[in-house]
Amino acid sequence: MELQSSGPLLLLILVMLVCFTSANVADIARNLTAHYELINHNPGGTYYASIILSNRGNTIITSDGEWSLYFCHENLIEFERFNTSTGQYINPTSRGGFLLSHIGGCMYKFTPDPLRFKNIMPNTMRRITFLAAASISGIFDVYPNFYIANSMQSSALIQNTKIYRYFVSPFTNIFQYTRDPPRDPILPVSPTRSYMVLANQTVHELEAGDILPTPLLKTAHHGKVLIDKSWRFYSPVVGPEVDSLMPYFTAKLDIPRTKDIRTENVILFEFNSAPSFVENSDEWYNLTTSVTNKYVKIVGKTTHGWLNGFQTLLNILEEKVQQDGTQYFEAPYLHIVDAPRFKHRSLLLDVASQFVPLPNIMKLLHMMALVKLNKLQLLLANDYGIRLEIDTLPGFHKVGSKRCHDESEQSCLFSQLGSDPSGTGTGSGYYTAKEYQQLLSLAKQLHIEIIPMWSFDSNMRASEIAIRAYSKASRNQTMNWSLPELDKTSLLKPNLFRIGKIDICADETVAFIRTIISTIKSYHSAAKYPLKTFGIGGEDTDPEAWYNKCLLRNKLNNENNPYVFSKLQFNIKLSNIFIEHNITLNAYDNQFSAFPTRCKNALDCTDWFTPYNLTKWIKNDNFKLSITHRDPRVMFMTRQRMMRPNDTTGVHDRETKMRMFQRNGYPSIISLQDVLDFSIKEEPGPYVQGEMPFGRSPIPLQHVFSMWPESSCCSRYECFPHTNPNRLYSNVNGFLPPLCFEDRNAPGPIGKFFLFFDNSTIPGKQLQEKDITRVWPIIMLLELSMKPHNTFTHPEYLIVLILYLIS
């Protein structure tokens, strides 16, 4: 009786304790503000930074309540004390009265140190200063949503870190701008530099029909075609494809469709065969605007060609308003014949790392259609999240699509990348099966292929945590490949996670992959837009992880190189799944590289360029695949190979990994990260959105839309002298630097004129090839001398300039 009666009392005490600790966390978060300050970068690629906590309340903040400050930090903090085997710090690391701990991924916490913490009094602040690896290039390298939490899993946001990046202190000196002083003096873009860049570029005056992408053939005439409300859309062709596309046309221009034959005031659509000289004729179109006949005529082989022609019309139309307020359009009098050069023109959107709401993707599809991109690759699952409901695995997506404060990761993935710890804001979300089908319906109308991508590689952390939760809840272990016993012993990945490495020896892994692909394929079938291609990622897993997983399952092979053989067997299983579903497998080139790209012993990587022999191992003509090359020449090991003389001829081997794959029959997709990566800043500056890791240059939109694959080769950091003081390529005897699209000697469309400076830049001096390395210091000198305030009162500017000029 006594025990039974004490039960409610114990429960009441527990509830009161939870309420008290929750209130304590909320009070601390409400009273605190947090600011992040970059102090300076150091030579060699490190920097000092501080988190400044200010007590804006009226009460003293003590260490009571076992609270901690949680935050995401992209670069490793106090790396010299960090043990990569344990994922924790070797010795207690105390900074500003707080003990530092690493949780996982980008997440860290500072906990009041029992021996060194001093109460934070009202209207005072506490500075926590630390050393971090690498560099930051601006305020957007600092993640938002710092929060307070305790051991009872109660959490509360520090509100000033929630909005934009106002909590990041401004960048004010050269040692903040410079990522590796004095070697990397990249200052923010000023009006002076912008003017000088633009003034020294040769840009022809725009003419009628100058659009992106540039049409194949164009003839312009004098005159304008006026399109008003009296005009109509008309096509003599009838059918479901035409009927599905016409509503899109009429909505864009607010002009109705007519079934009556018209010869004037009409936008006419017709089918015809493409000329013999045209590539990719299915997307060919012929656009004619006529002043005399008062019509716009779009001819194509397919409705896809019609759509491309209509997008060109939208690009050349100029909206006008009459005096009475009536709206009309003007189109130039011209004739265009156009067809794409490349069949695959795609955009990769990572919705796994950060969830993107469905309306935003719908808008993106319209923008893609405007510039005639025809494929959207959606990364739906990686280490950071799962973004699609899989209705054949009920509840599977609920844990994997939610990021919150739960270190056990039983109810959600632990907060990452500046997520809201409540699990309801930034970082959380997924698409239902119905929403995904809505996306497919719009994509079908716009002739954009949706390529779902699910990381079946070393980035399966979200999938692994979700399958654990699903298997436990459903008591179905048929797809649970996870091995929790390796959670604390597996090597850390570059993103500082341990789990999420694919288990290639588990039958459960193959069953899981088959389920994901078949379910998504059924969504496409329901939307009447069949699945054609599926992306699997392909990031390499460290050989030790594969070896240990296969060893635990007693499936370790006895070949000379177990890694190579196991990977081959797994790829054969993958190929069978894709043959079974009659879809194309898309993967990064690492997936079909025979040898690992990461290995401790160079002898284990005898030739990491070598792909598997498809005709020998996958003997099925129905197997379709495409390989995405992100860095054909950028990676370090690629450069090492290119600079190594051939053993037979003594000549430097210039065959890239991409060319070797193509020579072995792999269809290639070029996706150069140093040219086409929209996550990189468009121009340098701490307040410009995007990232710019050390060694990477900004990627202006001009570079993206001027890329010419024949003359693109390598990272601008390696090829363009002013961003590479060491001039690594030119220091190799007998090795000529490859032509890049920035090279004025390259045969590309912008190679002839694209340099920031020409010979007329510096009065009284002709700029020679050897002087190009002096370009950036001159820009800096001009820029600094023209700033409104007296910049030279800061001696560090002059020190860096002098050191750089004499280096």
C-alpha cells in the first residue's frame, strides 16, 4: 500500500523537476544574446574566433541546471586537441569558463566548467575564444540558431541568432578578409574593382534575340511585332500532349486559345521535321515573328520543341502599357533556328541537407524551363535528412526528416546545419507521396525530367537512423542493415559522423535499396511520368569500414584485394536492381572506380583512375548507366597523376579520369564544381551569400553561362595565376599548364578577351605574361587608396601588400 501510494508522489516530483529545468533553460535563453566574432586568420590555414554571451536580463546566470550552449560550427574547433579515433577531445578543453565537447557532425557544446565558470552578471558579457581549422569567408559560414539545452532534453533558442546573420560581427580588417595571410589577400568587391573588371571586358552590344542560351542561328530585321489582347493561340494539331501544354501558354501571356483557323494576330504552333544539321532534333524549334503578316510562328518536331520556342518568345518579349492602361507586348522582328547541343542539361538541388518547400521547387522548375534546362536532380536523402515519404515503409520518414535536440536520435536526427532544435522549423520537413506527384505533374508539362537521388554510399546516416527506428517500431528486420556495435569504433568521416556508411555485404542493404527505388518508381507511374533515371550518389567509403562490416557478417572474401572484389560484387547487385526496373543508374565516378580514393597505403591504390570493365562483369545489354564527373582534373590525386611521367615514353600522362571512363564505355556527365557550383560566392566579400573555402575562387554567373566544356579543365585556383601565388603547374619542369576557359589563349568563346586587366590597364607599361601574377596586388592598392576613410592608418594592410609583392 505504501509503495502504491508513493507512485503518484514520485510522478509529481518528476513532473515538477522537468518543469523547473525547462523553465530554467527558457530563462537563460531569453536573457542571453550570442554574437560570433572572427578575430583573425593565421598563416597556414587556421583562425581565432569568439562566441560572446551577453546577459541582457535582470537575473544572474549561474551554472545551475546542467545547461549547455549548443551550436553548429563548420570547421573543427581546437583541432590539435581533437582525437579522431574517439571523436572527442583528448584532455578537458576549457575556454572562457566553459568545457568544450563535440556531439557529432558540425555540432558542439560549451558546458559551464565546475572549476572555472563564473556567474554571468546582468548587463555583462562572457567571451569564449577558440582556435579553429581552415578559414571562413563571411558571415554565411556561421550557422544560425544557437540554443540552450540541458540533460533533460529541454531546449530553447537564443533569439538573436535566429534572424539572418546579424549576430555575426562585421569584418573590418585585412586579417579577417585574408584566409591565409599573406598568401590569400582577397578583399570584398568594391565599386572600384567592379568598375575595373567591367571596364576591361569586351562585351558586344545586345541585339534582338540575344538570350540565354544563345540560339544556334538567328536573323534579325528592323521592326516590332505588337501582341495585344486580340491575339490568340492556335494549332492545327490536336491531342493530349498539345492539350496539356496549351494551358501553360495561355496563362503566361493571358491570351486565350482558339480552335478557329487564323492567319493574323496569332501565335501559331506546328509540327515539322528538323533540318539535317541539327543535333537533338526532339528539342529543335523554329521561331518566326512577322511584322507584315502579324503572327508568331513556332515550329518543332515535338511539343518539347514548341516549349523551347515559347520560352525563347518569353525571353524576347517586352511588356508595354498604353495610355489607357491596356497591357501589350512587343517582340522583335526575327527568325531563330535552335536546338540544344547537349541532351543532358541539369540542375542538382540538395533538399536533403536543408529542406526546400514544394512551392519553391515549383518556381524553380519554371525558371529552369526559361533557360531550357531539361533535368532536375533532387537529392532526397543523405547524412542530414530524408525528404520523401516512402509509403511502403510506414513511418520510416518521420525520424529521418526531422532534426531536433535529441542526442539519442530516437525521435529525430540530432540538430545539424543550424536547424531549429524544436524540430518544427529550419532543417525539418518532407514531401508526401501526393506532393511529389504534384511536382512530377508540373515537370511533365515543362518537359523537365525529375531524377530522384538517394545516397546509397558513405552518406546514409539519416537512412540508417530511420531504418533502425522503423525496424524497432514495425518489428521488421528484413531491411535493417545497421550494425550499432560499430557506432563508436568506425572511422570518422570528413563531416565528423561515424555512422551512415553503406554495408555492401548485407542482404538487408540490397532489400532496402530495392524498396526505395520501386516505391519512387510507383510514384512516377501514378503521375504518368515514368521514372527514367535514378541517382545513387557514389561517395567512397573508407576500406576499413567495408572490411569490418563484411568481417562481422562472415562475408569477407579471400581475394588479394577484398575491397575491390566486394565493391565489384555490390555493383553487380545494383546493376541487377536497375535492369529489373528498366531504369538508368546514375552515379559519381567513384562508384565504378576499382580502387579506393582514400587509402592509408599508396600500394593499395595502384591506379585509382581505373574503372571496372563493364563488358566483363556486367554482361547484360539492358544495363543503362551514366557517370557524373564533378572534378575531372581538380582533385589532388588527379593532378599527381597528370604530373607523373609515363614509364614507357617519359611524357607526362595527361589523360584525365573522365577520359579514361569514356574510353572504357561509360557515358559521362560533366559537372565541374569549380565552374558550376552555385554554393560558391559569386564575388568575394563577407556579406555575399555562399561559401568560398580556401583554394576556391568566386564563380560569377558569367563563368557559369559562358562555360565551354572543350576548354574547361581544372580549378581556377590551380590554373589562373593571380589566385595561385605558388603557380604549382608552372613550377613542374616540362609540364605545360592545361588550357582553361579563363585562359586568353584557349579556343573557347570567352578565352580571347577574359582577363581582369589588359595591356592598357597600367599607364605607361605594357602588361607582359610574367606580370599577370602582380594583378591582384595592384587592384588591392588602387582599391585601398580610393576608400573614403584612411585605410592606410591600419599598418597591417601595407604589411600584407609588401609581403605579397616581394614574394
